[in-house]
Amino acid sequence: MTFEADFQELRERVQEITDLTSVGAVLGWDRSTYLPAGGAPARARQSALLARLRHQKATDPALGTLLSRLERERTHLDPDGLEARLIEVARHDFDRATRVPDAFVVQLSQHANETYGAWTRARPENDFAGLVPRLERTLELSRQYATFFPEFDHPMDIFVDNATEGVTVAQVKDVFSRLRAGLVPLVQAVSERPEPRTDFLHRFYPAGEQLAFGESVIRDYGYDFSRGRQDLTHHPFCTRFSIDDVRITTRVKENDLTECLFSTLHESGHAMYEQGVDSAFEGTPLARGTSSAVHESQSRLWENVVGRGRHFWQHYFPRLQAAFPEQLHDVSADEMYRAVNVVRRSLIRTDADELTYNLHVILRFELELAMHEGRLEVRDLADAWHARYESDLGVRAPDDRDGVLQDVHWYFGMIGGVFHGYTLGNVLSLQFWDAARRAVPDVSDQIARGEFAPLRGWLTEHIYRFGRSRSANEIALATTGSALTVEPYLNYLRGKYGELYGVHAETA
Amino acid sequence: MTFEADFQELRERVQEITDLTSVGAVLGWDRSTYLPAGGAPARARQSALLARLRHQKATDPALGTLLSRLERERTHLDPDGLEARLIEVARHDFDRATRVPDAFVVQLSQHANETYGAWTRARPENDFAGLVPRLERTLELSRQYATFFPEFDHPMDIFVDNATEGVTVAQVKDVFSRLRAGLVPLVQAVSERPEPRTDFLHRFYPAGEQLAFGESVIRDYGYDFSRGRQDLTHHPFCTRFSIDDVRITTRVKENDLTECLFSTLHESGHAMYEQGVDSAFEGTPLARGTSSAVHESQSRLWENVVGRGRHFWQHYFPRLQAAFPEQLHDVSADEMYRAVNVVRRSLIRTDADELTYNLHVILRFELELAMHEGRLEVRDLADAWHARYESDLGVRAPDDRDGVLQDVHWYFGMIGGVFHGYTLGNVLSLQFWDAARRAVPDVSDQIARGEFAPLRGWLTEHIYRFGRSRSANEIALATTGSALTVEPYLNYLRGKYGELYGVHAETA
């Protein structure tokens, strides 16, 4: 066998695996957007079949043999080239997949699909108790999954590493503790100041117009609708079926101007990342975002750093006012900017402001740790949730709907791999933003003119195009000169909210 | 191996095949409803992969061995029971699938997907010439497919038999010639009579209200929206992902009241058939309509025999008028009934009235025959189309958009398996309707009251619940006492249009 023939076989094999992943994603997208209620059981069965077929391909011993042959030739390859990176990533995925038995994959897929369906019924009925047996099974499966990777120190390390390669539970705890130390006094100082006006956010804004406005903004951002689309779901998300078919979803409340807009901006950040991957990677495992933390850095950058910034509203407030002239006739651009940045200790993570958002994440991560470490039983989770909200945010949900049932994540997959990435993403977003500002000094003025091509161009050049061919650490080091560091993010929050609320930076 | 263990293995194997078919259908549904333009190439690749995996499962030699073992036990089984019928149908499908090489299946799927994409671009540009090379390849693949089944007399027999088992090209030609002999003088007689008023059908009817009205009717019919949904596509269709997820699509023209309504009624007939299959058959090849002719008999029955009938409009005209009071203020129920049954020699098959519809089908079938028999080249097809429309219907399309490019069928799959089933379905629909009327004598009065449960109940009892566990011939014989026969259909047309147009039955 020549290297060329072997490498061609590798491409064909990973393309099948990638395409089966994408087909599974189509099934998942349809389940969340358009599936009629009756279709759920068969869909769970179909998704489980796809997961099993994918897993068989991903763990085919012949793929391992092929990779070993290719690795012997690796020294002759450019270490940054497609060949070397594809071999490396394929080896990583193969080793990880072969640890997990086929039967486990099928059980997990079937269980996740059924639990998701049960959650969609239980949430409106505020029935956490009814979900406890299923969630106990989810925790059991999550712990079982961890046992397949005994080389990690902490039972949740494998989930954190799967989300962002090379990061450990210990590191996340360290980042979170430094972040919390900076956040708590800042939130405290802000909460003692008077709240800005927000009444006008809750006037009546028809759904169709809200969707149209959000779509007009992300079209300006550079989300390509000829290679994607937006649909409505209960929980917004971004999903990819290929580099040229990256879809997002959003949700609308007609008495809340911010829900739809910021969900749309958030998901567009994920989607532009996926749409921006080098097209040479299509049909390979390199053709997606490199980690959940880098992914989230992009959704939060476009949602918050850009979309909740003063310059953004200089450009878009007149346009929003033109779309809703009656509702916004008595509002100024400055009032809008202040309103979309109101800080409030609240119940719902996805509605939270930038400042308190991370407290929502940190408490979820710590509840996950407590469950994995055996310090918290699933049946006590709803109460633990309420207790943490009272202690960390000073609020208590009237029921579990807006408590432990609010996020889909624990009800669709395993426990431990998702939430922490949102805050790591926030931290990274400011490292990238600072780097982008150094490279494109007038980026803020461009935003104030509704020009996003230079910013998106810099992000594409330094992050998006690489897909998974660079790790989160490599990207952070190359663009910002350092690995994960909380200072840029804390400085940003202190500057922005110090100015907004008249709080001295040193107080915070 | 016990019979029970073998049969269990058969169920698992056919469930995988069935589920892969359904997943392929999800990909197809999404391609027609929501796929962004950029996503087409990857989707073609993914569909081809699914087709290949499905074909591998469907032709696994171990399945053949298993079937042989099970067949040795068949004499002990109830010949009408699930076990015997499943073994029989699985054998039929296995034998048919094993004749077709894997490579052919992949080529065909990839080619069909690409050609579909090319057709969606070529049609608005009226570019048949650009499609000729692709369509030549389609014909080549269709002929190649026929060579895998040398036991049939005519090269198109395999397509007809795949659509409706046991029917041959010779039989279709015979039915069509008897039908044409009855139709031509009837169309001629009607065309000499004054046309009813139809102006009000072309007033402005907003899309949303049209969709809502159509959905209200099929809800009354008994289409179950908790196990289905309706979306918009260029070409309406029905697709099944399980017995409990059967979806339909429709299209709307705001200056045409009939397009959306009758498309919706038509597809609901297909869908109620699929939704009505015995739930014990879920996950097996028995869980779908038994043939294209029986399927089409149901779509045409609910669209035409019911939906274009006088009794239907007694009930629905006041409701339609309430939905569109301004547009229909000067119209009576009788005028509406006459308008939706206007006979007109026209260009578009899917818009055609009941009487001329079959002429559209017959000419397509004959063009297909001419291509398969080598009497017509693809490059001459557009001209042949125009010539046949001029001779058979007396009209000529101004371009190919409404000529040879109007139907998707030849541009998405092979040539020869589809159109003839529409007319066979019309013929069967009246055999079934007559049988239903004998069993439920006051069915017309029930329809005039908007009551459809007794009719749907009879159809479910005698047709729907059996799925593929009974053949078209078995169902026709059991319910009507005879195989395919054109007389009931011709009698119905003569009676209905004789009365509508004041034409004497004997003239026709």
C-alpha cells in the first residue's frame, strides 16, 4: 500500500463517519423543530440505529490498522498540514470511540431520546419527580462512561476533555474560583445602584417582525443564509449537516424584545464559526469547531461583546426603532443600550445578563461535580438547585419548571460535558476580542457603521478556517500569546459595568 | 435455532432496513422542504451513503439463509397471519434487492439527488437542453436496472411490477386503451358545452387562510396531526417515517383557490392510508401501502370522489364562504361545485380535472414506453411532449417549464415506475367507492354533514390496516369481487359529467 492509497482510504472512512454524524444531526434537528408528538418513539429507535452504525464505523479495527500504517509515515509530513492533522484527529477519535462498547452507545442514544421526550412533557407539568428515575439512569450511564477512561484523575475529567481537549476539572475549578472572586464584589456593587429603565422591552413586539429584525442583523454579521437557515425551537441551538448547511434555531416571546434577538445573535456566532471552516476539510472530522470553549467564545462574542455593545446600538437602534416605531417612540439609543445590559439576579440562565450569567454556570458545574462525586443524589437535585440559587443569586424559582427543569442538557445526553464550556467561552471571547482589536484598531467604529467584514475576516483567518486542525490551546496561544486567562474578561466586565452603573473599577 | 428465535432475528433485520429507509425519507423530506441551496451536494452524498447501507442490509446473504430456514416452517403457519406474510414480503424484497449490485444503488442515489438539484435550477430557467445529458444517464440507468430482471417480457415490466405487484405493461396498455375509448368521446361532448363560471376561483386568497381551511378539512377527514404535519414544497407529496409520523406537503397560489385545497386533500388520502396500517406492523416492510395503484386510489378517492363531490360542497361551501366572505359573497354552493369540476384541456397534470387527467397520464406512460423501447431519444423528448399535448389535449405549452419540466418524477429516480399508477388508482378508487357505498348506504348523506368516520372506518377495515400484508389484487378481489376493471370509473365519470354538462350518457 502506498501512503496515497492509505490516505485516500482514511478520507473515505472518515467521510462515512462524518456523514453518519450529520445524518444523526438531521434527525435531531427535525426532532426539535418539526417532529409530531407521535413520531418520537420511532425517531428514538432510528437515532439509536444511526448512533450504532456510526459507532461501528468509528471503531472498525481496520481503521486502527490503517491509522497505525499512516502514523509510520507521519515523520515525512508537514506537521501543520491537512494530512498530519487529519491522521492525528482521526487517531484521537478512534482511540476514544474504541473504549466505548457498542451496546453502551445504543443504550445511551435510546435513553437520551426517550428522556428528551419525557422532559418535553414533564417540564410544562412541573414534574421533576417523574423524571428522577430517568435522570438517575442518566447519571449511572455517565459514571459508567467515565469508567471507560480510567487514566483520568477525576470522574468528570473525561467530559471536560471531550468538550475542550487538554482541559481538566482542576483547571476549570481554578478558573471558576478566580472568576467568582472577581465577579461577586462587582455584582454586589452594581446591585446597590439604581436599575436602568427596561419597561419598553416588554411592550408587544409581533413575532414575525422580531424574527425579521434578528435575521437582518445576522445577515449583516455575515451568517450565510444560502448555506443555512433559522427555525423555531424551545431551546435555541446550532447544528451542522456540512460546511455548507449550518442551521440555527431561536425562540420568540412577543412581550420580550431581547429573547429572540440575542438567541439569534448567539447562535449565529456558532454558525459563522462552522460556516467559516476551510472547505478542504469537508467530509472529515476537521470540519467543525475545535472545542466547546472556542465555540462558545464565538457565540458570546457576537451576542455580547458585539451585540450588547454601545457601538452596535449606535447603528441598530435607529433600525430597530424603524421596525417598531410605536413601541420605541419614547426610547433613546442610550436607554436601549442600558436596558439590554441590565444586571439582575434572575432565574433563567439563557436570559441572564453578562455579569450574573457565569454564576448560573458555576453552580450547575458544581452540582454536576457533586453528583459525579457521590455527594448529591438525583432525587435531591431539585432542592439543591433551589438552595444554590438562593445562596449564589438570592432568588428562588416558584417551581421546578424554571428551576432544575429549565435547561435541556441533563435531559438529552450525559451529565457533565456542557455547562462549564459556556463560561470558559466567555473568558476566551475577551482574549480573542482583545487580539482582534489590536489587529483591527478601528473595529469599534466599523461596528458603529454596521460593518462586520473586517472582524469576521480576522476571526475566520485566525480561528474559523482551522476547524479542528488546531486545538483550543494552539489557537489561544497563537492569537493571544497565552492559554486560558481570566484577566481580559474581568477587565472588560469591570470597565463596561463600571461605566454603566457608575461603579469605581477598584471597588469591583 | 427455534422458529421463534429465527423470526425474532428476521424482525430485527427488517426493522433495521425499514428504519434506514425512513431515515433516507427524512433526508428527502428535508431536501424538499427546508434544505438551503448550499446544502445540496453534501445531502446527495449523505443520501447515497444511506442508500448503500440500506442496500447492504437488504442483501446480506445471512438474511437469505435465515429466510430459507423460516420458509421451511411456513407450512405450519396461518397463511394470512403476520408471520407468514412478513416472511413472504421479506423474501420478495430480498430477491428483488439482491439482483441489484451495490455500486448501482450508490450511482443511482447520487445521480438522482444531483439531477433533482439540477432540475430545481433548470426549471425556472426553462433549460431542458441543459438537463438532457443527465436525463440520458437516467434512462441508461433505468435500462440497466431492467437488465437485472431478465425474466420479465417488457423492459418496463419490472417498474410496473415494483409499483403494483403482479401488473404488467401489457395489462396497463389494455386498461389505458379501454379507458381512452371511453374518455375521448366524453371529453369531446363536454367540450362542446358552455363552461361554468370560474372567475371567483382566481380572486385573492391569502396563503395562511387557504392552508388553515385545507387543514380543517383533512382534520375532519381524520388525518391525525399528532402523527403527522403539513409543510410547503414545490411538488406536493406524502412521506412516512413510521406509522406514527406520516407527513404531507402542499403548495399555495394566492390567486387560485383550488391548488392548495385539492393538493392537501390528495396527500391526506395517501397519509390516512399510511396512518391506518395496523400498529403491529411498525418497523416491518408490511407497514406501508401495498402498491402505488392502491395508494393512488386513496388519494384520488379523498380528493375527487369525496372532495369534488356535490355532498362535500353542501357541507363545506358555507364554511369556505365564512373563511373568505368578501371573495365569495356572490357565489353559490352549486356554482362552487361546478367550478371545481370544470373540464378544460390544459397543460399541467396536477391541475387537471378528473376527466382529462388520465390523458395527461396516458401520454407520459407512452413516452416512457417509447424511450424504453428505443423509439424516442431523450434529446427529442421536449418536442415529443409538445406534439402529444397538441394531439391528445389540443394545447401546447409556451415553453418547457410547463412542458417536459413540469413533473419532478423523471428528474428524481428512474423512468417508468410512477405515472401509470395515478390512472390505475383512479380506476381502483371507484371500485372501492362502490364497495364502500354498498356497505355504508348513507355515506353520501354523512359526507353532506361533514361526517367521515364511517367511510374512513370502512377503508381502514378493508384496506388500510392490512398495509403490505395483502396485495392489490387480494384487496380488490376481497372488497369488490373483481380485479382491475374500468367500468365503475367510466360509469362514475359519465354520470357525474353527464349531469354537470347536460350530456346524455349514451352520447358519452
